[in-house]
Amino acid sequence: METLKRKRSRSKLIEAHKRKRNNGPAEPRQRCPLVEVFHQYGLLEMIVSNLYPDDLLALLLCSKATHETILPQSGSLDNLLGKLKCSGRGVQIRNKRHKKSTFFYAYDCTETIKCGAKEPATECRPCARCKVSTCDECRIHCVYQSVYETRCDEDELPNFSGFILMSPLEVPILSPHHMDSNDAGPKWQDPSNNPHAPYHDQGFIDVPFEEDSFGLPESIEKLLELDLGSHTLAASASSSVAHPSPVLRALYQITEQRKRWFCDECLPAVAIKGQKNLQAAQCQCTLRTRFLDRWLCLRCYETEEYHLDAAFAGQKERCACGRQDGVKTCLWCWGEVTHAMLEFDEVLNEDQAEVVN
């Protein structure tokens, strides 16, 4: 007859296991080697500097331990975002928005547009808004030079063109030598093999290729420095040119979009708060301070412009309450916008005076 073994109760087994665990030496938990590496900040920075934003996101999502090690405190993310490689999304946005003219295909033109993530000479900085590392090609420029046309004869200058902000129209960009400028400096060369190129935000812009109207070339440098609080791009140096000039239309639309009308009673709290931070009550914004001094990726630029256009939509022509005594206000800085007499009015008056005399 078989002898049956007496089974020990489950509760006694658990109790015996606890006694053994408490009395025995504690076994150290092994941490993931990758997490150990991330604890050394110098190594973490070196690794992150070779990653793209999507790579960092995947790394943060792989485990809770990895996330806590890489981002031990609230300010850690902003610091690491600025050390990543540029994602190249700005170039992708440009390729969608910018449309090359028929002249590009009719002449010997080449386009030089590529992300600078793999180009050591291309400057990268954190975006002022999202903090993600962005190269000079993927951030916003007032005038983005990207097309080069080879000169036909030895005694001619090569031609350049590009785009204003995110406007789809290709515009000619004239070098200082095209305009016989006294401050011409070295002649512009093929951007594909020139360390000083491309020539963003430089030279003179002309009428877009696809436009049939006429306009005078405009100095980009002067446009960048123009005080938009007391001047408007609707003006033109010639009374025979449309207002705004077709040369300035893209910039004009952007600068006009920022203006709203408010009376004292309807001024929003955000405006009152913004005005307290101003050194002067009047707007002193320029294209340079808004778009170039702020290193802004194209995705954040488009987001800002979308929200700006939708903000206080009922205040674009006059204060929404219907009063006529409102103040024209800049949404960029919340300062007051005042315009002196338009330049083209002055020219027109001078021309009329000459006719009378």
C-alpha cells in the first residue's frame, strides 16, 4: 500500500519564503546598461546630439526608467531638445509651399535647398518657441534665396531668386552688383560651392516672375530695418506703382495682419499686460526683430501666423463695439501703430506742384 505524502499548506510555504527572504542577503537589482549610461550627463549629451527629434521621442517612450533618467527635472527637456539634430521638416514645408516659376524650367537654373543637419558649416539653434534644434535652412527667413541661374556670357552676372517668407511666388533677388551699389562687396557666386552662400535676407527683391505688373526693386536691408510702428509697406517711392507695390505685397500682408483696433474699454487683458512690458507705448517692431532675431522653425512660424490671423477677428477694421475712436494696435508687441503721411502721397503732391508751376 502506497504511502501518501502530506502536502504542506500554502500559507506555511509563503511564510517560510518570507523568512528566507528577510534573513538572507539582499540580491542587488541589475539596472539596464543603457540607463547606467544615461546617468552620466556627458555621455547623454553626446548621444542626444546624434539623434533626431523622433529618435528622442522613441527613447523616452521605451520605458519609465529611461524617461526618468533622461528627464530627471522639468527643465531637462528644453535643454536636450536644443542639442538634437535638425529634423529637416522646415525643408519639407518649403517644398510644399514654394512653387518654382516657369522661368526655372526655361533657363539653366538649379535649386539649392537642403537641411543643414549634416552640414557642419550650417548654423543650428533651438527654436525660440518649441526649443527644438533647427538649422538655418529650416527656420523662417524674410527672403529665402534658393535658386541660381548660370550666367550666359562671361561678362554677365549670374541670377538669383527665391521666396518671401512662405509666399508661393518665386521672386528675383538682385545682388548689390546688379544694382551698381557702392557697398557691393564680393560678387555673389554659385551657392552650391560657396561658403558665404546662400544669400538669405540680402540684396534687392523685384516683382515676382509670374506677375504682369510693374514695381521698383526694394532693398532687403532697408525693409528689415523699417519701423513698422510708424511706417507702412503700402507706400511706394513712385506714384505710378500700385499700392502696395507687387514687390512688397507678401511682406505687406504679413505686417498688416498684425494690426487690430481697440478702444480703451475693449482693450483685452493680454494687451494691458503686454503694454506694461513695453519701453514705449508706440510699436517699434521691425521685420528683423520679429522674424530674424527670433530663431523660429517653420512649423512654429505657420502656427503663430494661423493663430494671429484668427485672433480678435472682429477688430480688423474698427473696434468690435462699433466706436470710431479706437487705437490701432500691434499684436506682436501690443504697442500703438501710428503711420506718418504715406511716401507715395508726398511724391504725388510734389509731382502735382511741379505741373502747376
